[in-house]
Amino acid sequence: MVLDNLGDSLKRTLKKIANAVHVDAKLVKEVVRDIQRALLQADVNVKLVVGLSKKIEKRALEEKPPAGMNNREHVIRIVYDELVNILGDSRELPIKKQCIMMVGLYGQGKTTTCGKLATFFKKKGLRPVLIAGDVHRPAAYEQLKQISEKVEVPFFGDKKAKDAVKVIKEGMDKFKRSSDVIIVDTSGRHKLEDELISEMKDIFKATKPDEKLLVMDAAMGQQSGPQAKAFNEAIGITGIVLTKLDGTAKGGGALSAASEVGAPIVFVGTGEHSTDFEKFEPSGFISRLLGMGDIKSLIEKAEESLKGKDAEKTARRFMSGKFNLNDMYSQMDMLSGMGPLSKVAEMLPFGQNAKLKNVDMNETQGKLQRFRVIMDSMTEEERENPEIIKSSRIKRIARGAGVENKHVKELLKYYNMTKRMMKGFSSDRKMRKGLMRQLQFGK
């Protein structure tokens, strides 16, 4: 989970409010102190924390709850609103033909992010390409070339070139008609230098990119602010990508520092894989941080994974609690397309999230892959009616899948457990109807 410690601290604070008999000035001040402590530990700017605290306290003590909302719910809503506000405005990159210039210092994850961005646009149905504009770092050309091969998008570069502007213009001419999104990787430095800024300006003037994205390592914390300001003054940053947000306690500082500059955060990197890349939306981010889930992002991921399939049928079967191994196989296909289970779990609200957190996600992911191999060794009749799978069938299926009998039994146990869990989910009419309405299947 991104910013685990901060999220846990804030969830405890919300629980304190939710369990309170009365919401009075003493409780509000205590809650504000808890929030201050949590944000400061996450490296959020002191001035920002103080301002946030004053707003929460003032609103909680002076505002009356709207109709239909009690005092506890009202204070929780105020905390949520103000946390969203400190992250600044959100912005989505347009899904259209464009040129994107990537900038940043060495070691920030810029070249890797180029590959992730290409994957993002590829999933949206566009034709992205990568251009190696870093002519100073020896390994930059090879790294971007390998990434392009991995994500299966066209690549252009010149290993021996020393003129970045020339290489980039040649690449743009080559891909002008055969691509939709041209992503240009540029040089970095170990620190901000006049030479770097000068080259960025030259590339900007020569290529006239539609977007200029600054890539920053979240571990830099509040130091991200001056860096973002310098790049913004040089070429006019249109968006920021924060990388490695999953592995740092300073993420709060990077988030708040970046938003202070005025350039919106458009994406966050949350892992090593090309799919560990998410659009940044302050409201969804804070919802997940507070344990409220992010159903909107979950639905978007599911829709991407279900493209070309019968999404409504799959969703209805999933939510009904009545399904067989064929349905479970379809669900596993959908889940594998949505990324690591740990990331999916973060988007589930409250109790469902907590249940999944109690299991080892990596181990579970491995088991799901083995389960699919086992189901491939079953007959259609067995997948439709798992109840008929007894001793002799288990042995045959295990031989066909190249696994032990115990692994087939484990699959059947998992199937029965999942079936019971889905029945429990389907019995929660309020949650089921809400999700179906969001999916627009309940018209």
C-alpha cells in the first residue's frame, strides 16, 4: 500500500471519531493533533500541516452538519475534504495524437516511466512510440530500447549521437505518420545545472511538445518542490509523475511539495512492472489512504481488463454468488489483467480490503496462476459441475497439469471458499446495488 504508515494513522483517527459518543471541542482538538502527527511523520510540509489543521478545527467546530448527516460523519467528511484539497487540482492527459517530453534528474525513474506511459496509451487504443533523447548517459539508449521491446512499442535512437535535438527531430520525422503518441526521453543530471536547463529549453523549442512531464522520485520528499519549480520556470511543466511512491515514508512530502508548485500530479508509479502506473486523482487517492476504497479506479481497471468480453455478464455472475469453475476462470483472467492483487485490494472499501490484507498477496497470485493451469486440464463437464470431481478425476487432472493431487484439492477448496464469500457479498444488497449502478447495469 502507498504510504502505509500514514494511511494506518489516519484510519485510527477516523475510527476514534466514528466510535465517539459525542463530538466536542476536546475530541476535535485531539483528532487534529493526531492528524498533524501523522502528516509530519509522512514528511508533509510543516506550514501546510498547520494550515490544514486550522481549517479542519475551524470547520469542525463552526459548521453544522448538512441534513441527513450526524456530527461524526460530518467531521470525517471535513477531514477527507481538507486532505483532498492539500493535494491540489487533478488533471488527466488527453487521449489523442500528441508529443510528450519527459524531463527529470538522473535516478528518478524517467526512462522506466516512458515505458509505463507507452503501456498506458497502448491500452487506450493509441499507437505510442519511444525516442531516446538522452545522449549523455551511456546506458540510456540500451535501457529505453529494452523497455520498448518489453512493452512492444516502436523505438528510435542513435547510440553514437551527441546532439539530442537532432536525434529527437529525426525520430519525430520517422514516426510522424505511423504513430499517435510520441514519447521523448531526455537527459538528466545528478543535480539541477545550467547545462541541463539549457538543453531542455533547446529540445522544447525544437520539438514544441504538447505535454512536458516532470518525473520525480517520491523519496525526495519536500526537496521535490525546488526541483519542480526550476523545471517549471524553464519549460512550463504541464504535469508531474511521482515514482516509487510505494516504497517511501517521504511520499507525503513529495505529494504536497509538487502540488505547491502549481503543476498537477498526473500519474504515480507504484511498483516495478509496466502496469504499476496509475492516474492520480486526489479524491480517489485519499479515499484509499483512509481505507474507504476507490471504486471508480477499480471499475476502470476492470473495464480495461474486460475489453472485448461480456463485461455485464461477468460482473453479474461475479456478484450473484452462483458460479462454477468456468466463471472463476473468467474472474482470474480479469484479475490478472488488473495488475497485482495487492493493488486491487487497496481499491476495495473497508472490510473487504482488510480481509484481503490478511493473506500473502504474492503467494496468492502464484496460486491463482497454478489454478488456471489445473483448470485447463479439466473437461468442460468438470468445470461446469465441480461437484463431480472425486479421487480418480483428481489424479487424472493432476497428471495433465503436471502438479500433485494436493494442488487440485487446494483449487477445489479455494473454489468452495470463494463461492461462500461471493454468497456473502451478494447478500449485501446495498453494496451490490451500488456497484451495479456504478457499472450502469442496473438501468
